[in-house]
Amino acid sequence: MSKHVVIVGGGIVGCMTAMALVDRGHQVTIVERNQIASQTSGESSWAGGGIIFPLLPWMYSEPVNMLTGHGAKSYQEICARLERETALPTGFINSGFL
């Protein structure tokens, strides 16, 4: 059964939660007092916009390295999806360690 879900906060967590709920067939409303992704999520991205550092694998446990790799792959997939669904560029460039 589809439900209408209200998410308070339009940062990265709120937006990703909304995407996951929509994928599961729910109607979603995001309540944000400012512009979506304009506060902490938006401001912090200016410091290292989209940089996904692969860590130094020899310094971390295998579960941490696996999580980092999964995050990098997911980031690519999310950027591709956003570009497909919105026709807006994300600015993602696959280079370097990726």
C-alpha cells in the first residue's frame, strides 16, 4: 500500500530518503525552510564538491574499504540517474583514483 510520507529537511539524507521512498511507490513531500541542499549539505560540498577519496587501503580494515568502494560506485550511479531524470548536469567527472 502506497503512503504519503513527509520528510523534514532537504539535505542529502532527506533527498536520498525521498528517492528511496519514491522508488518503493510512496508519495513524498520534502519540507525545507530554505532551498533544497542549500544548508549544510550544499555548503559543505563547495569544499570538496564530489571528491570521493578512496582512502589508503592498507590503513583500513576490509569492511571500511568495501564500504568506501560501494559509496564511490553508488555516487556514480546516483549522478547518472539524476542527469537522466532531470536533464541537468551533475558535474560528475570520473577521473583519478576512481
